[in-house]
Amino acid sequence: MRLLVILTAAAALLAAAAAHEHHGEAPTCSGGTGRVLAEFRPGEVTVDGHSDDWVGVEASEFALLPALDPDEDRAYSGGKVAVKAVHDGVNVFFMLQVDGAYAYSKGESSRCPSVALMFQVGDNATYYNMGGCKDMRGSCTSKSCRGHEVDIMHFEIGNAIPGRLYGGNHIDNAAGNGGDRFGHLVDVYAWNPHCRYLDGVGPKENNSNAQNDWHGAWWHSSLTVHSGFVDDDNPYGKQDEKGTYYFEFSRPLRTMDRFQQDAQFTIGQPSNMAVAFWYPTDGKEWGDSEHYSASCNWLILDIQPSLEAAYYHPAPNRSWDAATAFALLLSVVAICLSIFVGYRVSKNRSTAQFTPLEQIQFAEERH
């Protein structure tokens, strides 16, 4: 059963990889390098797919251009994608907002919208060609492609109930891979489009006891049942209803990865990231023409430190300093007294005469 799950997931990854495949020179697009700011906002975000708790967070907007040919004239017709991010010192949170008519077909992920986030791991990993290792499928290894690793979170919503949490779960994590058999919110690493694997799966020398560190949920603004959907409510909403999609995610800043499969985030240090979006135009399965990317190069993820912490300098505790000095003085005095008393006792012992017990008793009898 475990092998079947892994093979199924691998097949889905290979199908998705085809949509990422690039050839020739890296494309260019206008606009330059974009930036996503992740402010320190602890306790403000709940990962449920709803955007209410993100209202006060500044969004970075990017045109969604075809990944293989970033021509502005062929940009996604629904408009730009808004990317928001915050962190609480332990986890980083993302919210993607993109307009689009409601499209959902249970069990058919390619007939539903899909999103992915990609992060640079290896120093030589490029945005173009998903890491840029020149090895082909079957020849990629952690040695030959060292330095080209990228970390990918891919969420296909075909089996995901709106508002429910997906991603890392005890069953798949216990199996030692980055899969998600319930909602296909998977944790993936890659060296190029041909060499793309679930965390913990791949060439023999790269297998590990991995886990899926991501959690996420999705929602659409046309959905009105906020008390919660269940599987029997499928398709949850009215097809082609205009509105906005919301995709919300979280992941620890640091993970237990030891095999270059996860990006490691550090507060105050920039990281490279990318955003991808698939949409089933006219109800058709998405393919290369529906694979859009925010910009055509890395975006800069800036995980900012807390302003309060940056300017916080605790005043010296004067009462504590005085108490410490007084205690130290008492300790010195006590030591000196101990030495003096010890000296006097030692001196008295050396000059005192010994009186036998019999003489003491004899003296008492005479009196």
C-alpha cells in the first residue's frame, strides 16, 4: 500500500514537472526583481483559508505570466496575484490571493486551480529550469547535482475540502516522505524538471526519513458556508461563480532536514522564492499554457526582525547591582572572620598545657 501511494504521488509529480519544463535560454521579463515582506506578527494568523486576519498585512502584487514565455500580452486574464507573508518567530505564513471564477471537479486536480511555492536551497540553484542541474532523469544524484537543490510546496485542490487543513500528517510523515494522501499538499525537492521527488524519495543515496513540514488550506470568496464543509458537500460552490481564490500556508522557519531538501529561513536574511499558478481555462485541464509564474526570476522573501526587539535595550537593574555588591562585601567579611578565628584557635591550642584527668579528679576530691 505504501509503495502504491508513493508511485501515485510520483506520477503526479512527473505530470506536474512537464508543465515546468523549460528549454533554451532563460526568458526575461520587465519589472525587475520583486520583494515579499514578512513582518513579525505573532498570534495574528490562523491557517484556515480565510483572509480576514490578513487585512492589515501589506500585499506584494505580481503579474502572472506564462512560465515558458513570459509575454505580458499573454498574462493570466484574471489579473495579478497578491502575495502576503508574516512570521511569528517560529513559523512563516503565506497568503496568495488571485481572482478567478469558481472551478472545481472532485478528484481531477488538473481541472481545478493549483498553486506552488519554490525556494532556493543550493547556492547554484536557478529559478530557470527548477534548480538548473544539467543531468537528465535517471542520472541525477545528490552528488552530481549538489548545489542545485530547490524546495517546492505544491497544492492541488482536487481532493481538498475548502477551509480544511492539509499537508503534513502523521500517516505520511511516519512513512518517511513529504506526501499528503488526503489533499495533495506535498513537500518536494528538485534539481531540475526531470529530477523532482517527494522529500525522502529519490535516488538511493538521497533517501531519508523525511516529513512534510507544510500546512495549508484554500477558499473561494463565492463560498458562503463558513461553518465548514464536509466531503459530501462537493462541489461546495457554484461553477463559474466570479470571485477570488485564497491559498494560505505555514511552515517552520527551520526544519529537521539533513539532506538539502528543505529551504531554511533565518530572520533578517533574504531568501529566494517563486510563485506558480495553474488554472483550468474554460473547464479544460491545465497544461503549459495555463502555468503562470509571478515574474520570471526569483522573488526576494524578506523575513523581517521584530522592530520592538531591534530597539529594546533593557535598563540596568540598579537595585540588583547594589544587592549583589552588599552580598559580596558580606562574603569577604565572613571569610576574613573565619580566617581570624581559625588563627586564634590554632594559636591557643599550641600554647595550652595538657592536664591529666586523674589530677582533675584528685583536685575535686580534696575540695
